Amino acid sequence: MPWCYNVDIQTIRRARERGFTLLEIMVVVIIIGVLAVIVVQNVLPQADKARITATKADIRTLAAALDTYRLDNSFYPSTNQGLEALVAQPSGTPEARNWGPEPYMRKLPTDPWGNTYVYTNDGFVFEIVSFGADGEEGGDGVSADIKFSDL
């Protein structure tokens, strides 16, 4: 008689009882879900902080390029000429007589939220602003404006 015929019914039942029940599986899934929520809540604010840090770095880079522009031309670009004066020789007044031969920047960055930086110049002091996550002036937290004058 082969050995497989000697297996009794109790052994088969015990083998079936060794598996996980539906309740045990659901508890594990719920625990994994709770852990995932905790991880996401801790990671997302870090992404926002990274975007703010990148924005500040972009603004400082733009300011450095504007300072180089001023050293070459004795003035900053006007508000009308804007930041585009860093990538292409501007037209209009004041005339940038010593612009080039290479652009001050290869291309203008956008902020981490995909918005363009806003440049103004009152004739004495320039300002570079990112309007934050909402892309609108004002706001709090991640939507707060980030200004060169505040860095």
C-alpha cells in the first residue's frame, strides 16, 4: 500500500487550518494602508520644502545674472525689458550697449510650480518674485510669495 493512502483525515484538516483567514488578511491590509498614509503625510511636506528651496536658488541665480548684466551695461534691465534681457539682447531703453557676446543665461527658468518669475525694476532696485504654488500674489504656506528682497 502506497504511503499516500495512510494519510488520515485529521492530517488533511490540520493542513487546511494552517492558511490565513480572510479576517487576518484584512487586518494586514489595513495596517499596510495606515503605514502608507503616515509615510505620504511625512513625504509630501518635504517635497514642498524642496520646491521652495529650488525657487530660492533660482531667484539667487537670476539675481547673479542681473548683477553681471549691470556690470556690463551700468544698469539693470527695465521692467519692460524684463528677465528676457538675460537671454537675448533687449531692445528699447535703456540700450544695452555692452550686451554679449554670449547671453547671461541660456534660458529662463520657471519656478517649480511651472510659473514664470516676475521681474520689476523701479530704476534703483530690482525685485524677482515667485507667486508660489497657487501662482497668485499673496498667500500663505506653500502658496506664499517668494521674493528676492526677502532672501
